[in-house]
Amino acid sequence: MKRLFTLDTISKKLLFILMSVAFISSSIVTVAFGTYELSSAKGEQIESLNSLSNMMSPNIATALIFEDLEAIQELIKPILTRTDVISAIVTNRTGDIVAKTNSHMLSDNVEHAVEVKKQLTIDGNNVGELVIYANNSYINNRIDFYVKFIISLTLLSFAVSLIISLLLRRRFLSPILYLAQTANDITKSNDYSLRAEQLSNDEVGELTVCFNDMLYTIEQREHALENQVKTRTQELENANSELHRYAYQDGLTDLPNRRYFYEKIQSLINTHNTNFALIFIDLDGFKEVNDNLGHDYGDLLLHQVANRLKACITEQDIIARLGGDEFTLILQNVTDLERAAKVANSVQHALLTSIQVKKETVYVTASIGITLYPEHGKTVEELVKRADQAMYLSKKKGRNRYEFFSYSIEEKATEKRKLIEEIKLGLKENQFELYYQPIFSVDGKSITKAEALIRWNHPQKGLIGPNEFIPMAEKNGLISDIGRWVKSQAIQDCTLFNKLSKRLIQVSVNTSPLEIDRSGEWVEQWIQASEQFNLPGHSVLIEVTENTLMGTDSEIKRQLKRLSEFQIDVAIDDFGVGYSSLAYLQRLDIDILKIDRSFIKDIEKNDNSIALVRAIITMAHNLNVEVVAEGVEKQEQYMLLKQMQCDYIQGYYFSKPVSKKVFVSEFIEE
Amino acid sequence: MQLLKLLLNGLLITLTLFFSANSAATEKEYMLKAGFLYNFARFANWVTPTYHSNNFTLCSPDETFINIADVALTKRSIKKRPLVNKHISLNSSSLTQCNMVFITSKTYQDWVNTPGLTYQNILLVGESDGFIENNGHIRFFLSSGKVRFEISPNNLKSNGLTISSKVLRLARIVDS
């Protein structure tokens, strides 16, 4: 209802204007007309009464002079037919009332409002007077009439105005409304081919023409945009499919890639009641091909391997390249290990024959790990990890074979991971300790050196020797941290020993080949630490293995020379079991040779061992290098070495490695 | 004898009183009728009026009436001419002086018995029954004790006279 009287459309506004004009104009006319009529009503009444009395007075005067009172009464009686007249009185010359007539209203004590007097004359002689009294009923009737008339007129004019307004509105607004409706239709349908018909030749007609021109422009633009969008959409679709290809396909082998592989496994896992086998393949010897023949050969090799692997699987199986030389197979609906093993065998056979890459003949084999879903894992991560573990087991077991995942593999891996974490924690919580094994002079009495040997005071396992954690530390990048700790601790201990013994006790420290870097940082660390603790010369003996020195030439020579400059001695540990190349003994600044314990172990029984040890001692002495014999456990061994003029003796025969405290108390403070 | 004398005196007194009272009533009536006659003259119209001595003359063969009229109608004028009352005899020469003639009941019989007189241009007023039938113009009669009159417009017209409709309206029209 409120919306009906809201001026929210141009149609309503125009109607409102037209009706307002009609109302105001009719109101003005009505008020003016009414005011005039009301003001003239009284004059008219008086004039009318005067006219009436003038008309009647001659007859009344005549009747008066003939004293015909009945006639006078008859004459004045019709005056009362006028509703406004309430009384008519005729008096004679002397003023006596000779005739009188009253309307019934007089009895109601109605005050007369109008009084009209007429002198009755005959030949200019006054014979009496006619007096007429009237009330306001004439004016009131006029007012009533005019009120009704005005209301009727107003209603009529309003109705006529409304009809005319509606007709005018329709006539004037129909082109605009039609234009608006067309615009609305276009907005709703987005059909810019629609046009508005020109209904008039006025401004609205011009507006329609402009509107149509605008629509034409928009339509043209839309067509152009549509074509552009189509082209772009096609480009995007192409790019999208290209991206999809890049995202899910390996560019080198055209096989599905890692992402596709992971999503596929996930979708298989999500499928209810499904079984499949996962085969991880890592090529053996691929790195050598890459290193020796170049990456282009490697890429071509991978391409050919991929083709051979494809031949090993059925259509429902999936092959993917995870990266590098790693391939994987998903064998769908495989529930037993035998079927998986069969495929693994066929993969091995497929790679047995040589592969021709350009002009080179290449042989590669495969290390294969196999897991089954759901037996070996419920998630993608578990399955992949365990297949990887099985594959590494194959590698470890000699390559070119396959292994099934077993939970023991995982347990070992878990233990390994746990050990790594514990080493880190041990370093943090200072659980490591250096034991010292004294190295005696050949006389068996004086101690001039001691080998620092690391031990781990494990909170649960107790004291652990280096063989149980050093290889793991070396494989997992922890050896440098351990080496740094050993270095620091050994120097501090050396300072202590020197201080307590008041003589030089050289501490020898084993150095992992992994600690020795080509840039020589390890050398600088030793030099820096020695200077920091103000160690006297020859306080430290660094033990390195033969293999460390084998691969290097000028660089290691420079490093050893620099150590020599700072009076830090270098020993070759486990001499005789490595890739023995005696040439480096001549080239490098080596201070001591430590003969490997395997030569000492049966020296008292084996003449060959005696000959070898003798030769080593003689050669070393000739090169001005001192010799330490390790692993001396028996007196016979000691006696033989003494006889062979070995410089230093180290072994259980004299002392096991002991804690720092024991070493100090037994060998320094004696 | 004395009683008879007494009775005769008594009868004489009674008759004297009766006649004197009757005489007073007649005078009053004639006074009123004189006024009516004056008014008839005012509203009557003479087609070809003739005025004797430039006067408007009211004639009557009844001298009593003329005497009363002289009293009632003094210094009056009709048609801007002085009103003169005149006692006349019923003959043609006397009538030529008259503009209006009133035949009283007393003179009515004489008037009836004097035929052959012409009343052209003379308003002829009477008060006796049969007056109109004898070509009179206006006749007084009494109605409810009031003096009323009847008019014969035809008789008026035949003698060259008309009278205002205002008077006609008050009168009883008696044309046959």
C-alpha cells in the first residue's frame, strides 16, 4: 500500500504533477467562484425581495385604498411561498397593521436577518407600507448548493483530470517506458541484438536512436570480446593441458612422474577393497654412465630403460619415473609376493642384455624393493618409505636383486635413526668421553704419547665403543661435530697432561677422512686450537689413514706442510692395509707410521709378518719417520718389535685405553 | 286621553330616534362610498375625456350624497383636475357637466324611469340591485357588513371607459 503512493516511477511522478495542477487550478477557481457567490447572495436576496415587493405593492396599495383586507391578505400570502420569507406585514397610512402573514418558522423564534420595506403609494400619495422579513435560509441554501456544487465540480474535475492525465501519461510516457522496458529486457537477457522501435519524433525519439546506436556499439564490442575470449579460452585450455602434461609426466621418458605416482597410489588406497604391489627400481651403475659418458648418454639410457620396463608390465599396471635413476611400478590387483617377484624377475631379465647408447654399449642392473598393499602399509608414505627401504636392502646386499619389505628392515632403520638422534643428543649433553691408551717408548718404561679414543657414556646402554657409532656418524654428517668435540677435548686434556707431568706427552687424535676437506679448514682449526691453548710444539699427533692421502696430491701436501710448520705432527694410522703407495711417504711430511694391528697379531708365529714389519720399520727409519706398533698384546710380540727397533709400542700388553682420570693417576702422577 | 297622548309622544320619540340613527348610518356609508368613488375615478380611464370648466365633476341626483361628498372629498383632484361635486337633475344637459354619476338607492327609481339619457364618457356608479343590468358600470353592495362593489367592464367599454385591473381584481365582475 505504501509503495502504491511512493513516487518511485516517472509515471507516478507525471500523474502527480498533472493531478496537482488540476487540483490547484480547480481549487483556485472554486474558492474565487464560491467567495463571489457567497458575497453576492445577500445582495441578490435583498434585490429579489425588493423586486417582489415592487411587483406586489400596486395591487396591495389599491386593495388598501379600497380597504379590501381580504384581498390584501390574499395578495401577501403568496410571498410566503419563498422559503426565506418568514413574515409579510401591510400597514396603513397611520401605521396600523392591516394585514399580516407569517410562515411557520416565525414561531420558532428565528431571528430575521433581512428586512425589506416598501412604501405603498398611489399617485405619489402614501397609503401604507409593505414590510417583508426574511431569514438566512436563502443564503444558507445558496451555501449548501454551492458546497455540493463545488464538491461535485471538484470530484468531476478531478475524475476528468485523472482520466486525461492517464491518457496523457500513456501518450507521453509510453515511448520512454517502452525504451526503459527494452533496456530492462536487454539487461536481463544480455541480448544486445535487441533494438528499441522509434515511437516518436521528439527528444525521446532521438534518445531511442542514440540508445540503438549505443547497443550496436556494445554488440560489436561484445562480439569482439567473445571472439577474444574464445581465443584466450582455447589458449588457456591448451596451456592447461600442457601444464597438466608437465605436472604429471616426466619430460625425459614420457612416463608418469612422481606427482602422478603419488596421486595414483592415493586414489588406489582410497578405493575400497583394493590390492596392489609397489616395486621400487633403482638402476645400478647409472651414476658411472653419467659421470663417464656424460648426462646426454644418461638421459638416453634412462629413455631406453623406461621402454624396457614398459614391456614388463600389463596394461592395467603403471610405470612411473620418480627422478634420477629411480623407477616405480604399480601392479594392480596383485595380492601375493610371487606375482610381484615374477615381475621383478622380468625387470632383471629385461636389463640383462646390453643397452646401446649412441655408439657405446652400456650395462645396467636394477636394485629392486617390493611392498604390498595393504600388508606393508596403509598410507602412501608408509608404502613408499618401505619400498625404498627394501630397495636399499637390495643395494646393500650386492645389487641386481630384489628384496621384499619386512618389518625387520624397518626396525633396523628405526634403530639407525634413533642412534643418530642419540648421537646428536649425546653431543649436546656431553655424553662423550675421551679414553687414553698410553704409547710407550720401546724400552717399555717411559710414556711419551697417548692415543685419544672416544667413548660414549650412553644413558641406557652404558659405555659404547667408537665402532658402534662412528660409521653411522660418518654416514650421516655428524662426524665433523664429533671431530670438533674430540679436537677441543683432546687439546684441553693435553694441556692438563703437560701441566701435571711437567713434560711433553703427545696426544694422538684419530681424524676421519671425511673431516679432511680440500680447502684445508681442518688444518686451520687445529692450528687455531693449538694457539688458543698455547700448546707447545709436537703436543698433538694427528692420525690419518693411508686412503686419505692416496687421492690427494699437492693440496694434502700443502696442508701437511702447514701442520708441520706449526709443529703439529701427522701419523699414518693402520699402515699397510690400505692402498699402499709408498711414494707419498717420500713426498709428504709424515712424522710417524702406525703399523696396523693385523701385522702384529701373529708376528710371533708368522715369519712373513716379521719380514713385513721389519721392512716397514727399516723403510720408515730410512725416511726419518718413527714407527708405532699397535695391538701389542703379548710379551713375545713386544720382544720381537724391540728387537726390530720399533720406536713405540701400543697395546694391551702395556695398557688398555683408560679414562682420563685413570690415565692421569696411573701414568702421569706416578 | 293623556295616556294616548303619552303613547303618541312615545311613538314620536321612538320614530325620531330611529330615523336619526338611520340617518347617521347612511351618512357614514356615503362618506365611505364617496371615498370609493374618488378611488374609482383615480383608476378609471376615459378614452376621450371631456372636462367642464376644467374640473372633474362628480354628479349625483341625490343632494344628500352631494352634501356628504362635499365634506368627504374636499380639495381633492382627479387627473390633475380639481374634484367638484355637483347635484344634478337627471337630464341630458345636466349630464354633460359630469365625468362621473352616482345613482343612490334613493334616486335609483328616478334614474330607471328616465330612459334615453346617454352616459357616453361618464362613469356610472349605483348601489341598487339591477343597476348593472340597466347598463350601470359599477354597483356597491354589502358583504359581511363591508362595502364591496361589482363592475361590468362591457358596460364601461360601451360608454368609452376602462378601469384598472387593480380595481377589477378587487371587484366582482358581472358581465353577462
